[in-house]
Amino acid sequence: MIVLSSGRATALGALAILLWSTLALLTTMAGPVPPFLMVALTFAIAFVAALCLWVARGGGIRRRLTWPLPVWGLGVGGLFGFHLLYFVALGNAPPLEANLVNYLWPLLIVVFSALLPGERLRWWHVAGALLGLAGAGLLVTDGGRVAFRAEHAPGYLAALGSAVVWAAYSVTSRRFGQVSSDAIGGFCGATAVLAFLCHLAWEPWAPPQGTQWLAVLALGLGPMGLAFFVWDVGVKQGDIRLLGALAYLAPLLSTLVLIASGRAEASSTVALACLLITGGAALAARERLRRRPPAAIHASAPTPTR
């Protein structure tokens, strides 16, 4: 496993957030594909891409799939468990409320990170994540009021479960830091199989048509593929508290991408959300922004005399 500096690993984790910001646009371009079928197709593409990379790099495929059961449990439980609970939530609660509850996962990552050895949770990490949550809430609800109803409680619980699962997976991955990110390829393959079984059990067969396959391919290679590999590097070796706060940039960037493509309109709500999310990210990154580079430190040091 390649060991990176905390800064570089955090940058790779942030790349996952950029890739996830294209999820909404690519999903709309892929057409009305049933959700579990979409997960099965995109994760299968990610698995095939990983296989090709393994063959090109050499070293065998089997060793990249031979991991202890706890590693498989964490990986498949995180990837498949998150999507399973998320789709259950969407099927049992209004999308606005379900998405709002689901977007607790970045905040939960920041909070759960305090349980990791050597990590200290500061007030600005939590405050930054809370500002991001407020901004994400504005975007998800389009600035409108959200009415939580008792009859949708199962959906809300499933949405909360999906947030907890993804946050727990992200934070616990750090405890398996010795496991290569190649393992994500195997997790993608297992998730594809499980999602396809769910599709057969619960959904009608409605595959993409024509050029919609290009969007599915882009999803499998990007936000549903590469993103999980670089996220794994980020949460294992980078600043996981900062990544949790930065994750709220995903809905903002996603909205901006939709506006740029003409599929959404700019509004004061988007502007306010932008201020909240970017302000929260800057607050969470307070330590790194205030940290002077080594060159500056050396330059300001007094010249030793003989």
C-alpha cells in the first residue's frame, strides 16, 4: 500500500467529493433506470475497470480478493448497506425529508472521528460541519419548509441508518489502514451482485437505452467507481474531520453543475447555501489554512551566527 502525506491523501479524498457532484447530472442523463439496477450496472463497471487495472499492473487477481471476513463485512456492508437503506428510505418517505436526514453523514463522520486514536475533535470542526448541514438543507429542500410526519417514520429511520452506515464505514476504514484500496474493487463486485438480486426481487426490468449507456458508463467509472477508491485513501490517510466537512460541497457543486447544464436555475437560496457551505468548509479547514508552509518557516527563522 502506497503511503501518502496527510495533505495529498486529503486532496484525493476531496476528489471523491468532486466526482460525487456529477452524480445528479449523470443520473438524469442515464434515464429512468430502476435504482437497484443502476447500482448493479455501475458497480459492475467499476469492478471490471478494477480487474483491468489489476491485470495491467500484474501481481495476480486472487491476492486482491483475499481479505479477512471483517474487511469484507466492512466494505460490502458500507457500500451495499448504504445504498440499500437509502433506497428503502426513498420508498417510505418523501425524497426531500429522506435526503435531508441522509445528509447527516458528513456531520456524523466529523463526530465519529473523535473515537479514532490520535484524533482530537475541535469546536471548529463541528461548527463547520453544522454550517455545511444548514447549507445542504437549503439545497435539498430548495429553501422550503420540511414537514416530518409520523407515518413516514420508517423511511426517516432508514435514511438515518444510511447516514450512520456510511459515516461508520468511512471512519472504521481508518482502523483497517493496512488494507490496500485495491480491496474496493472486490467490494464493488459484491455490491453489484447483491444489488442485482434486489433488482430481480423488487424492480421491473428497465435497462438504459441507446446513448443512456454512455451516462451509465461515466457513472461506473467516476462517481460510482473511482470516487470510492480515492475516498478510501482519503479517510485512511488524510484529515478525516476536514473531509467530513468538505463533503457538504457535493450537493452545492452538484447544484451548480445542474445550473451550468441548464437543468436547474440559479436562485438566492443557492447563493445562501454557497455561503454557508463554503464558510463551513473554511472553518473546518482552519488549522490547515493557518499552518505556514515549511519554506515560509525557514525563511522567517533567524540566520545562525558563527
